Amino acid sequence: MGVSEGDTVQVHYTGRLEDGTVFDSSKDREPLEFTVDSGQIIPGFEAAVKGMEVEEEKTVTIGAKDAYGEHQESRVQKYSRDSLPDNFEPEEGQVLAMRDQNGQELPVTIVELDDENVTVDLNHPLAGHELTFDIQVVEIK
């Protein structure tokens, strides 16, 4: 029987961007474990795993909407350098962790700097990207 709602599964995966760049892989570590339909991973990945059997492999491409969402310009915001810690030297391209109003940690990327402001992108770094995954089911619990 294949993977279905509520199953806890272990999978190995490799994720690639549109240009073939690998952004993440479980190849050299423990497989990813999650419970199907629990909201722990992106919806398109969950949907791809449903119905797969142990040791089955497949490659799927997931649109931005079913991955980390579309890139939203409204989530690119300026902050005064005065709001940063005193000994912090920001750099363009640097990824930082910020907490949202619920206390959840979110990755943000510094996209622009000037003498007075730091512009950060609050979108997930993979927002707006179509993602391709090679997936292998290792175990269904």
C-alpha cells in the first residue's frame, strides 16, 4: 500500500532550482521524516509523495504556488540602521533570522544597504521559484 494521509514517512530527496542548481539534499544525512497532511512540508512535496511505495523513486516539478509561494514585493521592507544591534555589520545577500508576531523564526535576506537603511526581503529565499525534486520513499510507518 502506498503513502496516504496520516502516514509518517521517511524520504531521501534532492531539490533543484530551474537552472539545475541543487539547493538542498538529504543524500549525505538521515532521510527527511514527516507526517503526511500535517503541514510540516510544502504542499507540492506532500502531494508528490502520496501514493508512492517504499523504495519507489520519482522526479517532480512543483510550481511556486505549491512550494514557498509567489514572491511578494510587499514583503520587501526598509528598516533604519538604528534598529540594528550596535556591533552588527550587515552585508548584501546575508540571510538573517527574524521572529514574526507569533515568535516563529523566519529567514530574511538583506537585499540593499545605504548609509541610513537596510532593505530586507521577508519572502522565503525560495519564494517565486519552480522547484524540482528527486524523491525516494525509504520507509512508511
